[in-house]
Amino acid sequence: MNSMLRRLRDAAELVAGAADPAHARTAIIDIGSNSVRLVVYDGPPRIPFILFNEKVMAGLGASLAKTGTIETEAMERGLRAVSRFARLCRTMKVGDIRCVATAAVRDASNGPDFIARAQAMGLTVELLSGAQEAIGAAMGVLSGIPQADGIVGDLGGGSLELARIRGGQVEQTISLPLGVLRLPQIRAKGPRALERSVVRMLDKAGWAPEPGLPFYMVGGSWRALARFDMQITQFPLPVVHQYEMTAARAEQLTRIVSHIDKARLKLIPAMTGSRVPTLPDAAALLSVVVRQLKSSRLVVSAYGLREGLLYEALPPDWRAQDPLLVAAEAEGEAQARFRGHGNRIDRWIAPLFPDDAPDMARIRRAACLLADVSWRANPDFRAERGVEIALHSNWVGISAVERAMLGQALHSHFGGGLSSPPGLDRIASPDLLRRAALWGLAIRLAQRLSGGVEGPLDLSRLEREADRITLRLDDEDADLFGEAVDRRLRNLAQAMGLKYRMVTEAG
């Protein structure tokens, strides 16, 4: 018996450790100035999900400004992290490991020693230039916010990279020695020292400001600053990606952070203790940079260098895929009772919503792709589960308002009717939430008529006339219509202020 259990256990571990043959696992070991991080990815190449994520605050660049070297203790801590990460990648059967090093290793006199010891572990270490680092961060923003048009700022431990992005392309980059580990020494020279340094560096690089452009914030310290703002403003959606602030908010946060107790900062959800000491300097730099660039607003990107490296390696046609719809389809397929008909639901209900602009039709389609994600939940909590998936899943390419609409659509589809979940009215307008609720009721009708499979949708169609919704079926398929379908069709029509009818006709 023990032998049999052992064989079963070994087989289970083999299956658990095997990568999905359709999507080879990839990993990035990111050797930064402040942290060394491993991220393992799986799933669709355009928008892979994170299978594993771990960082070690090695502080490779902590002494760089003073000594020009990586301290011995920091080097050993960083190399131990790299060794562990390489071992984990082998255990997880990662097919493609990309190991990159940035400012601290690039600038330290003993950086080559670090690289040599890492490569002795069987890794190939890419030493990124400042320009490559800036392009990677910019590509990360474009991966998660495809329509982004403005300036990307990636704040790391050893450097600040700026990149101009427009039309899906990176047009200009610079790398400045303004990482959070260098800022204390600069600011210690006086209250205006940081501003003078930024102005001098921008002038030397020939970077001319373009007033009125958004500034896309990348990097752990700036994301932590955004989370702090979300906390003090009681923003109802705890998702930092595409969180927006006014440009003037940077200066306000600089004053607030400089006077708040550090112990209070550590109580903020998702705020790691290692980020707290960097917040005052990160806020001060953000305030100076956006003032000099004359930025219009601040937009946070959860995607940066690592995601940019993956995105940059994709073929152009894969890059062009919509990240929200790719992710929604993958999630919908994984959760569905019967796969492969989310797009069909969208085509089926589309005649009811001819006035939906492309950006609205896109969110409607995402809701259709997620039409079956709550079926395993307790029936009393399916609507709640749908809202949870819409609001808190790791989507990108979607604003807070659009998340609220997606949540409303799934809430209504899974039985919530026209009511709105608490808090959504603080994110999206009543008109937008009502539109999304109608999408949800239409999806609910589609799922009831079809039983959750595609076939019956191909045998029927919806039409919208001036004052009426018509559901058409061939005579031979009329038995698909029943009391439950009639009830959902009636509810949808009433919500839209229309009459309804079911028509059968000769095939």
C-alpha cells in the first residue's frame, strides 16, 4: 500500500510540476539596485499570469553613491537570492529564464564580479544599458495600457528612466542617476538641491518638456506612494494599476509624507516595510519631475521592465492583441462549464446595443467572455463572486470606471438585477452602471436560452425595433423557448423600457 501511495504521490508531483505544453513557462530574474526578484509566468503569451513572485531587498546599490561599489554583505545577499531563484526555476521546469541586471551592477566597479558569480550558477546575465532599461519600462506600460501616450518614468533604486511613448512606439529615452538609494545624498545638500540636479540633468540630456502629457509612474516606490494616496482618499477600488492623480497631487503628497509617522505608513495594506523609508524621497522626486515636465496628470502602471521584456519579445501581431480580452477569455475558458462561446454571446446580444461606442463594446465583450465564471459558487453568492472577479482580478488595459462597469454587468447577469453593488457608484456614473446592468440582463437571457452552450444561440437571434425586442426562432427550434426564457426576456425588455415578443418562422 505504501508503495502504491508513493507512486501516486510521485505522479501527482510530476503533473503539478509540468508546464502547460501550450504555453511554456517563462521567468525573469531581475537584479535591481534595491531588490532582486524572481517572477515566473504561465498562460497566454500576450498577457501571462504570475505563477510565482518573490523578491529579496538586497540593496546592491545602497553604497554606490559613496563608494562606487556593491558592499560585500549586499553582494552575498543578492547572490544567495539569485542561487535560490535559479534552483526554483529548475524545480518549476521553467523553459525560458531571462536574467537581467540594471543600474547598480551596471555602475559598480565590482559589478563584473557579481555577474561572473551569477553566471557560474548556470545563468546568462544580461547587463542592460540605461536606454535598454528605459525601453523595457516603456514597453511594459504599453503592454498594460496599449493606448498610452505620454512620458514613462521608471524609478528604481539606482536610476530614473524616462521614455516618450506614442502610437505604441518608444520615441526617446534617457537614464538619470536619480534612484531612491541616491536621493538622500542629493537632498542633504539643501532644500533646492534635488530640483537643481533634475534641471541640470534634463538640460544636459537635451530633454525638452511637452506640456500637458500624462506621466506614467513605474517602480515600487512610486506604486507605494499611489497606494498611500488611495488609502488617505479612501478610494473604493484597491487596484493600483491605472490609478490616476492630478499632477498637483505629487507636491501635496510630498508634504503629507514628510510629516506622517512611519509606523502609520506600515499599516497601509500592500505597503511593505522596505518601501516606507523611500516614500519621502520618491514623493519629492515625483513632484520635481512632473513640475519640470509640465505633466497634466499621473497614471500608475503596475507593469514595468519585466513585463516590457516579455512584450518586446512578442511578434507584432501578438502585441496587437487586446490584453483585457485575452485575459478575460483565458479566465472564462478556465472557469466555464462549457467552453468557447463568450464571443458568440456578445454577437448574439449586440443588436440590442447599437449605440455602444467601441470602448463600451469592448467592456461588454469582456463581460460576455466571463459569463460563466461564477457557476461553481453558492447560488446566493454568484453575483458577489462576479463582482469580485471583475474588480479584483489582475486585469490590465482597463480603467477603474471600466472595472466598475464590468462588475455591474456580471452582478446583474448572476442575479443582481438592476441594483448596484456598494461602492460602484463612487467609481462610475449611474448612466454607465445602468448600461452595464442591461448588458448583464442580456447575457443572463443568452445563458438561460442556450443552457450555457453555443448551439442554441446559433439557432436564434435577437432584434431591436423602435419599441420592441424580438426573439426569433425557426419553427423546428421553438421548443428552446420556455417559461424561464420568457421571464428573462420580459425582465430585460422591461428594464430597457421596451415591449417584447417571441416569433417562430419556417426554417
